[in-house]
Amino acid sequence: MSDTNLIERLRRINPVPDEPAPVPIAALLERLDDPQLPAAPERHRLPSIATRPWRRKLALGCTAAAAIVAALVVLLAAPGGGTPNVAAAMYQATTPGSGVLHMSRLSEKIVGDQTTTLHEQFWSEQSPRRVHIVMTNSEETIESALTTRPLKLLQWSQSNPDVIVQSIPTGVESTEQTPVDVLRELYRKGELTQVGKSTADGQPAWLLEVHPTQARPTLNGQPLPNPMVVVSASTFVPLEFTESSVTTEHGTPELLVLKEHFLAYEELPPNAQDEALLALAQHPGASVKSEG
């Protein structure tokens, strides 16, 4: 299977008509790290998609890390109001550490009265760089695992369960663009504005509004609202991200709303058990097929 065919399959599992989010395979193609990749861990069962509260668990320096985040919130508070700089605190809370980062999210695409959903589980490690992604919608499950030294991509799909495709991917210099990475980039560009308080699952939260430099699309002569981010008031990690665009997939212009629900965020210790989550799961009976 060529890289082009692979990307097309990923587009079918997560279709966005007019302003597509980066395809999942692009999320695998992070900038490379130089350190030598250690031997692959023992294969394991495919983890189920879990809905867990956001949390961050650090292998080392848990107390120090918590103190740094708390100090950051105090230092960035407004001089008279005691309000934290939520955008800066979110950026700090989502900065990858030395462990195994795990994210779980549910994406909703809403057009009129039709809603399609996509679940994604994502594991990554920075040094050496490794990425493992499992994506599931109502029709298909696709699993990918990337190593950067040696450079190798393994892919398994529910529609072709007897084959694990092995390839050397192109475009490995591309920057990973998970939804959280997109939010971090918006902060670096100064496009996040704190606009008030909210709640999420009954818990206190903050609201950030995205003010992109590009003009917003219009529908029926009216500009669409700016994207919004809901951030946990206790951990400062993003909980929801909502943006809208215009689609013509049904023949006439319609509102398309994309909602990202971040179900879990945790940094696991860099031990053998957690690093095993970076490898492709067991697929009994499947054989590896190399692509030239």
C-alpha cells in the first residue's frame, strides 16, 4: 500500500469536507530524534479506549512539578484580581516530559442533525521518538506505530486484519499536530484570549477564545463564531475544543461544527510496562508485509 493510499484510508475514517484537520498519519510523522531506539518491548493486548479524568503523572519529581505549576499560576496572576493566566498555565501543563504521554479523545463532527464520532488513543515518547495511535469510528479501526531509529512505520487495520504493513514513511520532518499541539501553537502565536469561567462535567473550568489572524468564514452573510477552548480550573489542561466551518457536502452551504472532547491526559513513568504501550498491539495470525 502506498503512502497516498494510506492517507486516503485515514481520510475516510475521519472525514472533514472543507477544512480538514491533519490526517492521523501526519500525527505520526514527528520530527526525528537522534538517540538509538532500544529493542522493542514485548507485544501486548490492544488497550481499550478509556474515559478517564485528565491527570498528569510524572515518574520523577512529582512534588517539584506540582510546585512549579502552582508557582507559575501565582506569578502569572493579574496584579489586582488574582486571576491566573490560563493560556500560559495550559501551555505549561501540556508540555511533554520524559515519560510516556497518553491522550484519549472523542471527536464529534456535526452537520445539521447528523453527528459522526471518532475515538483516538495516542501514546508518545520524546527520546527516542516513538508514537502509537489507535483510531476507531463506526466502520473501521486503524492502528499505527512509528519508530524513528530505525525509521519504521507499522500499520494494522480492521478491514485487512491478516496483514501488518511495514513501510519507511515519507515526510518524517513534518511537525506532529495533535489537537493539543494545535492549542499550544495558538498560545505561541498569541491567539488565545481568556474570556470567563465555565463548568465541565460539573467541575469549574475556564474559557479561552481563539482569535485567529485569518478572517473567519461566513454563512448567510454572517461570520462564524471564533473557536472556544474549555480548560480545567484545577489542572489547566484542555477539556474541550469547539470550532465551526462551512461545508457543502449535502449540496448547499451548511454549518459544520467540530468538537474535541479530551477524555484523558497522563504522563506515565518511563518503565518497561508503560513503554510497551508504544508498540503495536498483538494481532494473532497477521503477517508483516513490507512496502517498497
